[in-house]
Amino acid sequence: MNGVELFLLGRTLMKIGEQAMPQVKSGSPGSTRSVLIVLGDLVGHPGTTVSEIAARTGLPQSQVSTAVARLEEAGSVEAELDPADRRRRIIRPAAKPSVRVVDVRAAVIDDALTAALAGPDGAAPNPSDVREVAQALQLLAQRLTPSVAARARDLDTTATEPSHANYRHGTPSD
């Protein structure tokens, strides 16, 4: 597998995951993906700001603001004015999970995975194939946690930054 194949697999898995989640009954429209990315970042970095989330996730600040508003509306996060800078808000996950968070956490992937693995003619996949893929996904989820992705991102940024040892008088040395 190469990087492009891995990237495309990731997109496919995101789409299957979106199909597995219960649909929002009401509220403002918006990207489920960005809401999940923002909530995931908030869980790892409670007591943060919209601009800090945008910097860590790479999402545009406007998209993060919209996601935070949706999460507040659902009762999934709490925000308060930053005492050091009253123009900013400090955001953290709600002390008690909202009904929506409970519903999403309780959702299983079985139906979405079965639909994704169905044949081109719509024929149901072999149940053992569905179980095998579900087990492989469970193993990947255990091994490839968000902290692994953060370490990979950190490695990527250090690999692209020029090393001071390789520079002389402002120009790269050979």
C-alpha cells in the first residue's frame, strides 16, 4: 500500500463512519467530520480556544467556530470568557455527556460496514468477511490512536524544517 492508497482508504473509512452515526434530528446543518475533529481535539486539549483548535487541526477558524457552536447547542461542550482576554472563549468538553454524545458513542458500525461490503449488485457480504474486517478495524483503532497521528504530524513538521547544522551564512550547504 502506498500513501495515496492509505489516504483514499482513510476517506472511505470516514464515509462508513459517518453512515454508522445516528442522524441529527434537529439543529443547524454542518459538517459531521469537522464537528468530530473539533470534539476529538477538545477531549485531548480541554480548556482551549477556537484559534488553538484551528492551529492544531488545520481546519479554518470559521469551520472550528461553527463546529463549536453546534457542540454547544448539543450540550457537548461548555465555553466561558477567557479572564486574561475577554475577547476569547475557553472551551472544554461538558462535564456530563449530552444525549447526542451518548447516542453517537452507542452507535455500532455493523449495518454501515455490511452495506459498504455489499457486492456491486447489492448482494449481502459473507458474514465472516464482515467480522474479519470489523476485527481488523478494531486492531487498527487500538494501534493507530489520535496520539499516533499527532506524533506523525510532529515528525512531518520537523522533517520539513531546515536543520541549522546544514546552513552556512543563510544558504543551505551540501
